[in-house]
Amino acid sequence: MDAQGSGAKDRDRSASAGYLSAYDRVTVSLWRDSHAAVAAGRVPMGSQCLAEAAAHALLAVLRRCADPPALLARYETSREEEIDFLLIASLVPATGPTPAPATDPDDTLLRRIREASFYLRWLELVGPCST
């Protein structure tokens, strides 16, 4: 593909994210921050590889979301959130002195991994130029 075709593709991707409300922009920013934390290894000792594996396992599920609005809507669905946490918890050992239930929304590691997965799918859908 020539440079001009590539530039047009990037503009189309940016435009597809142009509909975002302020709330959605904050949500995507949260996903980006969680992705950075997981990618940088700011997770409990010994969990880095498992955290990345869990993020990619959930990413495979999130590929069912065909566009940004579907991805944002799925993020807000509590039933889907519970399923996401169960998947992640099956791959990442419980952390902390008293392990929380697998679906405990206060478990920061599980939440960060989930948000990192959403950010990876976001990048697949709209590209890095829109975040």
C-alpha cells in the first residue's frame, strides 16, 4: 500500500473515534493507564507473565466486539464484567494477604488486566492515533 492509502486509513480510524463523549474519552484513558501499568510490570511479583496472558485471553473474547460503540457498551455490562473477571482469575493467582473472591470488583489486579484488554481491542479497532 502506498503512503497516501495508509494516511487515508489513519484518518478513517481517527474519525471513527470522533464520536466519543467526555465519559467515553475518560473510559478509554482509564484503559490506556491500566494497559501501561500491566505492560510496565507494575503488578505483584511473579504475576507479570500471567497478567499478560490473561489480558490476551480476554482480548480474544473482546474480538467479538466489531466496533468501538460495541466495545464501550460491553465494558459497561455487569454480567460481562463478571465473566471477564472469572476468566482473568482462572489465569492469575489471587493476590494479597487474604485472597478476594474471583469476581471481587475491588481486586485491582483483575480490574487492571480487564481494562488493559479493552485497550488492546480499542487499538485494534481505531488505532493508536485516536487515544
